[in-house]
Amino acid sequence: MYDSLAGQYESRSEVRTPSAVRRAGHLATLVPPGSRILDVGCGVGLTMAEFRRLGFDVTGLDLSPEMARRAQARNPSSTVLVGDFLDLPLPHTYDLVLAQAFIHLFPAAQAGALFGRFRAVVPPGGVLSVCTNVSAVSTQGWSVKDDYHLSAPRFKKFWRREELRGALATHDFEVIDERRTVDVRGKHFIEVCARRAG
């Protein structure tokens, strides 16, 4: 589905860039200059570009080859990987892992594997930043991504704040920052940053 949406993501780059700049600027304060960063579900590479501009060693990863192609074109000096985050071999750990609008693509049954993988690629002292739609109830199922044209059904899990914080704590992440945001389409998100305990 995301291959078919890549052109629409690209066409919205101008309006989405300010939020990518804000996000990268904030996260840059949580890790040392020049840190190694992994952008999981990097899309067309907007946040990658800002991290690169700020002097970080940033790697992108996306399951969609077309999204990854566009991210690579936007960030020619960075590495962009194509594959499944849960089982794709990664060359090293990362001081910061960004998972923007990513965790809600996995069913509840895979939450343990997903957060276990985060723990595996973030070393003690490193930071994980997750951003997902905020919800009062924990639900999941198939729905159409109706804010894009010709969108196919996709799976989505809605996380409760307490549920998300619990998953982080279970995998040795201590919350250091939490924010609520509204994107350009009016969707409400929760952004949580957590540092991995030693």
C-alpha cells in the first residue's frame, strides 16, 4: 500500500517539513552531537534530511521500496535500508531510534516482539522516540487510510497512553518526555521519548 502512496507523501513534503524540522530539532537535544540515528518507517526521508542537516549520522529504514527510493534521493549521502524492522539484520546499534507513525501498524500480539527489537537496537543510555495516534481505548483492525486518494485497507492498532508507557517500561525504557501534537490533517498524536536503562 505504501508504495502506491509514496507519490502523495512526496507531494505533501512542503507542508510536512516544518513538523519534521521541529521533531528532529527536539530529539537532537536528547543525544550527543553526531550521534548515530535510525529512522524506522522513514517514508520519503523528511526527518532524515533534517537530522543530516544537523550533523547526525542517520540511517533510514522502510518496508516500502518506493518510499525508500524517495528517501534515498532526498538523502544521497545517507544509508536507506529496505526491509522488515522485526527481522532485517542491522549493522550496529543506534543512539536514537525514531519510530514516527510506525508502531500502530503492528497488532497487539506483536507488541512484545516490536519493543524487544527496539531494545535490541538501542544501547543502554540510548533514546527511543515513538509517535502514534492517541486513543482512549485500545482497539485494532483493518481500515482505509482515507486521507489519501486511492488508498487500500491497512491494519492499525490504537494505543492508549498507559498501554504505551507500560510497553516501554517492560522493555527497560524510562520515559523522559511526552508531548501531544496535531498534524496538518488534524490527527492527534502522542510522542513519547524514553531512555534505555543501563
